[in-house]
Amino acid sequence: MKPSIYGLSRKALTNWVLENGEKKFRATQIWEWLYRSRVQSFEEMTNLSKSLIAKLNGAFVVNPLQQRIVQESKDGTVKYLFELPDGMLIETVLMRQHYGMSVCVTTQVGCDIGCTFCASGLIPKQRDLTSGEIVAQIMLVQKYFDERDKSERVSHIVVMGIGEPLDNYDNVMNFLRIVNDDKGLAIGARHITVSTSGLAPKIKEFAREGVQVNLAVSLHAPNNEIRSRMMRINRKFPIEQLFEAIEDYIAVTNRRVTFEYIMLNEVNDAVEQAQELADLTKKIRKLSYVNLIPYNPVSEHDQYSRSTPERVVAFYDRLKKNGVNCVVRQEHGTDIDAACGQLRSNTLKNDRAKARARIAAAKAKAGIEDGKKV
Ligand code: SAH
Ligand code: SF4
């Protein structure tokens, strides 16, 4: 299977051009065709020689994704189900924000972190996406605009789709550099956010990359007891180790970290837990931010439900009282399968049935009745 040319940074493309006996400026031309004119085939690169086009066709494809489903929500959110060259499915979401057009990209087919509230984690990781497959998601959303309203442009990226980005580290880093390239899509690093479930050693590595990309950490609980129940990654990298890495990240980058916190009714949303969260983040108060996220119910994870508005308000008020910077995140696309991984897992009915059986077996083993809170 030929790789996508979207996976090459400008430097890598220049090297390829030189290695293939072509002049350096050809790389600039190809780059502009890809990211400025946004053509979908090498044949459309009309200022290249026939032999170079043949070489390109021999080595790469342009776009490795096929669009399978597009769902548009009333609020303008668009959800895409894409098929990879090996037939696997991924999803991408476009969110219209007041500050611009934000795209949520997938980085892995499935996710091995297996958080107990997440639809993506229902299906184990089948493989990492290549950089080209991640860039292609942005290019296809941009194509969607190009075909409708040429003035619109993808201005923001959140790496919050299916998968754990720091578990596909090199491909994600390469992707970030490609979309950030000022001669290409030129999406500002400050407009890009990478979200992690908390791979502490990788957070430290990320701090030293010299990119100005924002980091979000899926915290979701103020102590190890609750967090380990929700996210088994916490057993590997408990809160102490995670915060040590976050403090290191802040010391190295002087950048602010966002904490994501899904509000789960009577699991992590009590006022005492808000106080614990405020205490936990006290040391990095000025350089941290808390996003309170409404839970998107996932039928397999019926032990969780959305916090009541009263509980959200009380939680928020307690954080504010402690001087925590926080917001309740706005929801997008609630009338479509917009929760992370939902469109894909709803499409993959067989895999989902297997996941259901796995969860039922795990619950039975742990002596938990269906629908009971854990
Ligand atoms: N694996 C990374 C990034 C992808 S998940 C991570 O976990 O951070 C992106 C965000 O969506 C995470 O904060 C995750 O906890 C959250 N999320 C997952 N399932 C959700 C659900 N059903 N409702 C609301 N948020 C969810
Ligand atoms: Fe994976 Fe993130 Fe979902 Fe956890 S929340 S299972 S890390 S995608």
C-alpha cells in the first residue's frame, strides 16, 4: 500500500525530490499544490513534468481516506466517518466555534487505554494512524469548505478523537509540524490542542519538543481512588506521577495546561471532590485551567450518567471560590453521534457486540450488577 504524501513534512518532501533527481524548487511547487491549491491528484499539478508526476504516482497517493458517512447537526457540527486504505474506520468532527472552525482528529484505530466511560475505548487499538492519515482528516474537512464556501478555513485543531495521541507519539508530532508549516496549512500552534489520558513520561518528552501546542490532560477525578476506577492508566501513572510530569511541562514550556473533567453523576461531582480538585491544582493555579465537560452517555457504560445541573453549578461554584480558572464546556452535535468514538462504534455493530460481552463478563467477575454505579 502506497503511503500518503500528506505524511511528508516540507523537509522530507524536499529530500524525496532531491533523491529522485529533481530540483529543490519542485518540492515548493508540490507543497503549494497540496496545501494552497489543495488538488486531489498529482495529474492536477500542471507545472510538473510528466516524469515527476509518474514518480509521485509510483511512490504516493494524495488522499488515503474515503468518506463513508457525513452527519450534519443542527448547530453546524459535522461528523465524518472515513475509511482507511485497509478498510478500517475512523471519525473526524468539525465544530463551528465563535473563534473559528475547529476539527477534532483521530490518531489511532481504537484505543487501548480503555477508559470505563468512553466509546472509543470499547474497541481495542487495531493500529496507529500514519501522519498522512491524520493530516488527510484536516484536508478532507478543508475540502468540504472548499466545495461550499471557499472563504472558510480550518483554523483550530483538537487532537481529541479516537485514540491516545501520546501513544502514537512520532506520527502525531510529525502531523503537528506538517499542519503548522507556515507555507502550508499554517494552522497556528497556539490554535492546536493535544489531549492525553496522562502518559506521564510522554508529557515530559512533549515538553521538550519546542512546539507551542496546547496540552490538555484528561484528569476526570481528584484522587487516585476514583481515577483508577474510571481510567486504568491511573494505575500505571497515578496522580502523583502525572502531576510531577505536568509541573515539569509547565516549568519547561511556561505554558498553561488544561484539565478536562467529565461530570459524572454521583461519581466525581460532589462539592468535596471540587475542593479536592482545587487543592490538587493549587500549586499550578495560575498556569492551569479546568474544563467541566458534560458526559455524552454511552449505552455500554450505563453505570455512568450525566451530572444534574444543580451538581454542576455547586461544583463549579466551589472551584471558583478557590480561584480555579474554569468553564463548563459547550456541547456540540448532540443530535448526531457526536460523542468521541460513537459514530464509529455505532457503525461497527459486531465489534460493539463483542465489547458489550467483554464488559458484561468483566462486571460479572467484579460482582457488579448491570446499571449499578461503580
Ligand atoms: N485519548 C485522549 C484524547 C481523546 S479523548 C484523552 O483521553 O485525553 C478526548 C476527550 O474526550 C477526553 O477528555 C475524554 O476523556 C473525553 N471523553 C471520552 N468519552 C467521553 C464521553 N462519553 N463524554 C464526554 N467526554 C468524553
Ligand atoms: Fe482512549 Fe481517551 Fe477514550 Fe480513554 S478517553 S479510552 S484514552 S480515547
